[in-house]
Amino acid sequence: RNRPRMDGVAWIRALREIASYQRTPILMLTTESSDEMKSQGRAAGATGWMVKPFDPLKLIEVVRKVIG
């Protein structure tokens, strides 16, 4: 679906409504680092949260934990 002006949290919330995506791991890669935004991400269904700029090796480590 086309969702103009949808932020990441809203996108995760919409994706989680689709049965085939309810258990798919979702990592947020964002510039947001506040505890409030992280809480909103978790409530929407984000599996993890990484703040930009990020270390590519750390991203690989997080992905391995999520899918492993």
C-alpha cells in the first residue's frame, strides 16, 4: 500500500496488522534515540532499535541475535 508521510513506527504498526508479518523480526535504524521513541517502537512491534550513525559490525551482530 502507498502510505505517504508515514513514519517508521506507524509503518511497523501497519505491517504487524498483516498476518504474514506478525512474527517477522523488524529492526529500526533511525536517528531517534529518546526512550519515548524506543518505547513507541517496541509497542508498535519493533524487535530492535539502532541509532544512526551505526557501526556496521554492530548491525551484523544485532541481526545475528534476532535471526539466530
